[in-house]
Amino acid sequence: MLKMTISNWKKRIDRQFDANLFDNITVHQALKTKEICNFEYCLQPEVLSQLVAAPIEEEIKERNFVINRSISVANYLIDDVNSRQAAFVNNYDGADNHCVSYFHHYIRDNKHSMNIYVRSLNYDSNFVFDNQTFNLAYQSAFNIVKEKYKNIEQGFIRVFVFSMHTYE
């Protein structure tokens, strides 16, 4: 079975854009966009040997918030390994309107997994950075859970994207 990593998915999505398997839309009557809607993919957690730079400096604040909140909600899993409450909204600056909006850590069948819901993803500038953030958040929580429950295994990171797009 092929281990689906960030780079595997990037290659598959590149081919989808190259094959014109997207919708052409116009945003704000001027911005031409190629958009893939309701795209879902699943990553195997991986050890990242090299991190890409943040597209903009504010993305680092968001990354740190997501990692720290993942560590915080891991405590729900430590208290109750079957908890469904290990979830949070990305509101690092007090707002609820961020592109990556919802994170849910959970354990099923003795495997720690994480679901992420993304409203909007700029494929060209954010795909690798955001997926590295997801991986870092997952690993941070998994390490805490694994410390208490030695038999917990790594599951997957499932990402649901409403709008994955590039701009012309």
C-alpha cells in the first residue's frame, strides 16, 4: 500500500490541475480562479525532515496556535481515550473566519487520528505549509497520548477542503 504523504498528494493534485479537472470561477468580478470543490484526502503522519517557509508571517502565529491547541486537547484523550471532545476551532486571533477552521483529534480502534475541515485553501502558496502544520499538530498531540497509552498507534490525518484553488 502506498503511504500517502504530502508530496504524494501534491503530485496527484498537480496532475488534476494539469488535466483541467477543475472549475473556472471569477471572484470579485476580476480574479480568475481554478477551483476544485469538496476535495478530501488522507495523509499518513510523517516525520518532517525540512519545513517550508510560511507564505506570510502571520501563518507562523496560526501554526503555533494549532500546535498548542492540539497539545491542549490531547488532555481530553488522556483523561478518556474514547473522548469525542478533543476538538477546537481555529480562532487564534479571536475571529472565527479562518480558512482552516476546525480540528478534531480522536482515537478509534486503538489508533489516534485527526480530521481537519478547511473552508479555503490557496493551493499554490499554502498546500505544503498547511499540511506540514497539520502534521506537526498531529504529532504533538500523538506524542502526549502515546506517553500515557503505550499501545496507541498512529492513525491518519483526514483533510476535507471545500475550495482548493489557484489564481491566474
